[in-house]
Amino acid sequence: MTPTPQQTLGRFFAGLTEHAFVAQLGVADPPLIDYVASLLIRFLRNDVVYHLRDLTGRPLEEVASMLLEGQERIGEARRDLHQHVGDFTLFWTGLYPESLREMQSTKRKDYFLDYCEQGKRAYYIASTIPGIDQQPRNEILRRLSREFEMCVYGLGEVRREWERRDDHFSGILPINN
């Protein structure tokens, strides 16, 4: 059976992430590696990256706005929001740090925010919110909080590796026009 494009991308990102974390960083932590690889797959879609909405339905594109919205949520919704803030900041600082200049420009609410500190804090907060049968999820979120900078570095290595392989895989990965 031929794998779907999403399965192919999933294996590609899982392989790159495992290589970066295990071979290059010496981090043998399968749940952490799996989480980071799944983040890459989830964030392929812009509607997932910007799925949080304000009360009027507009997407929240700035961490400061997400954090304000988090003050209005309780329980699982609050946990999910903080987990998303952690994911959002990890994604941008790890894969596209050059984008932070624009995202944190003087014209934006995120100007005074440190994305690494906010990501660590958000993962920690998410890990402390109780939920039914959430212990494994809480533990991975705590590790992401503690190891945020290492994960940022690991994602940078993932990007460098996929850019090196870009020419080789361009014939394999579908390109949507």
C-alpha cells in the first residue's frame, strides 16, 4: 500500500527529529522526540498554527494576545491554550528564528516578550493544570519546559538537515500549487 503524503512527511520529520536529537544532541527521549516530530506535522497547516481565536472569531497571531485570552479560560481549555503557546513559541524560535524580528517588531504586542521564556512558562503552566488521565501529557510538558532551549536547538538542526536534503526529497514530497 502506498503511503499518503502525510504519512511520508510524518516519517520524514520523525526521522529528521530523531537524528537531530539522538545522533547530534545525544538526547534519547522517545516521548519528547515524538512530541516534537508531531508538532512539525501539526504546524504544517497555518490554520493549526493560528487556531486560537478571540471572542470576535479573529485568529490570535501574537503570543501576548494568546496569553490574555488564557486568563479567560479554565480547565482543559486553559491547558490547551498554554500548550499551544508553548508549541507556537517553540516552532518559531526553533525553525524560523529569522521571523522573530518581524513578529516582535515595535509595532506588535510581542515586542517586549522573550519567546523562549514565554514558551517555557506556558508549557509549565499547562503541565500543572489537572486533567483526567493526563499524567503522561503533564510529564512531557514539564520536560518541554525544562528543556525548551535544547528543543529550540534541536529544531534548528532539523531545519538544517531538511534544507540539506531538500534537493533530494523535492521529487518525493508533493508540492501544492
